[in-house]
Amino acid sequence: MNQHFTATAETADQPGATPQDVVRLVDLKRRFGGTAALDGISLTVRKGEILGIIGRSGAGKSTLIRCLNGLERPDSGEVFIEGREISRLGELDLQPLRRRIGMIFQHFNLLSAKTVEDNVALPLKIEGRPKAERLQRAAELLDLVGLSEKAKAYPVSLSGGQKQRVGIARALAARPALLLSDEATSALDPETTRSILALLKDINRQLGLTILLITHEMEVIRSIADRVAVIDAGRIVEEGPVWSVFAEPRSEITRSLLGAIRPQLPAELAARLLPSAGTETVLRVDVAGEAASGPLLSDLATAIPRPFRLVHGGIDHIQQQPVGTLFVSVPGSDASHLAAVITFLKARHARVEVLGHVANPV
């Protein structure tokens, strides 16, 4: 029988927990020899939320996801799924809980000898559901992921994107409360990645499904996540709404991961930067919210009627919030003028960084 665990009074008794917490990790630690794979991870995923966990290879992402589905036991700390602490459960008690957790993988993990519909229905067969019920559920899910016509096909005849759609359908078969995605788009081309992320977002909206994404790609986080946690050397180094973290990353690892998708100073200009003694100073100006939506540079020109130039950058929208990076060149060697520009920008809640100076006009 499929046993459902719900966040009721048991959850309410946990300090800081709410009935909306599908996942709650408390000071999770796991070592392998002398290496700390997880070094005090505390994290909450709320019902209906898409949380992205991002980090470089070796940061601890895989160990974290294995602790979530009970495949890895932490050395210390607690793992709550829908209010139930699972890290000390035996295998028999873990089985019904695992049905509450769907999993999609980077390399699909489909059974080549089974048809698409049989792959999707497999979790229900393991659970002991009648064949008619299994096939009906498989048909519903294949329709959801847009592959009804492939029900009788075998995985070998499918494209990578189609295989991942089958993997998503299979992960949803037992009506899980939580969907874990472990680098699910890393093996796909950019166009297929976009379609899979759009599908996951649509499933999240339609079913109210909680999704936890493990990835090393900031573009995946940007496209789909509500909130992001950055993991490095087994620790959460930064966490918050995606637009906020993208607008003002606090940690060096986050800034590095964002480098591929945030505007950067053109290489030709970056090569000309000097630490001091130039005719122009180049500033990086990061803005978000009201500062990004208002006439920031026009107001600057009005307030300080001396020349400056926008040399690169632009405004994007993340989670319906404007977020931007502007590169501004301030000519002249007057330190008071430069200070006035920086003071004005900071007063408008912009983050300002002096990148360097150039000997000749930009």
C-alpha cells in the first residue's frame, strides 16, 4: 500500500518548521575520509517552490541529493521530508517515503528493453498496482509531457529530449510530493534544454509540485528557479530569490558562476585597464528593482552635468524584476568628480565597483 507522509503536527513540533516545508535539512554533515562532502548544510524547500542548488563539480551537490532520497546517510544532522526525519530510517521504512520523491537523471536511466509506456509505469508496477491502472496513469503522463504517440516505442528510437520527457513522466508516476532533478539538462543541446525547462515549469504550475534542481549551469537557475542556493566545499555560501542573488552576488563563487551569463567588460577594453594613472575611470554599476527600471543615467547627467559614457551593459528581467549591469566611463582626473558620481549612484541603491583606469579615451 502506498503510504503518504504529510507535514502535520510532527512538522509543527520542529523548531523553525512550517506545514509548508517539503524538505528541511538541519546542519547536515557527511565526510568521505578526510574530505567534507557536506559541512553543515541547513536548507528548506517550501511546497510548490522550485529551488535551484548550484555549484562546481565536487562542491557536494551529488552527496546532498543522495541524502535527500535516502541513498546516503549523513554522519550527523537531520533530513526531514514532509515532516518526517528520514536519515535514521531502515530500508523497509524508506520504501514508502521514496514514492513521495520523484527523480530525473542526466542520462535518463530508461530501460532499453521496455516500451515508453512500460518505462513510465515501472514505479507503479514495483508498487504492485494493477496493470490497467498503470497503463492509464502512463497514458495521462505521456499526454502531459507531449509523447502520447510514442507509448509503444522503445527508448532507442527517441531523441535525447524525448528520453528526458519519458524520464520526467516516470518520475511523476507515483504522484510524488517532491521532484529531484540531478543535472537533468546537462546532456541536452540548448534548444532541447529550454523545452525541458519550460515543461518542468509548466508541471510545477499545473500540479503545484515542489522541485529541487541540482545543476552547475546558472542559465538553468535563471530560467526556472524561484530561489537559489550556492554550494561550495560542502557549505551553502549564498541563498535567496534568484533575481536578488543575480543582482548582487555576495560570494566569489557566485560571481564566478554568473560570469557566463552576466554582462562582462569587453575583452579589448579589459586588456587596457590600469590600476591607476589614467585619463578615464571605468566603473561597473550593478542595479536591480527601482534603480534598474528608472532613468538612472539621465538623472546622473542632470545631477552632475559633467561628461560620462555608457560603454557596455544592459538591463534584463529575472522573476519579473529588472536586473542590470552597466559599464560607465568617467573621463578626467578630478577625484572629487569621480567621488560625486559614485556617491550619486550608491544613493540610488546601485552597487559600484571601480574596475580600473585607461590611458586613452574609451
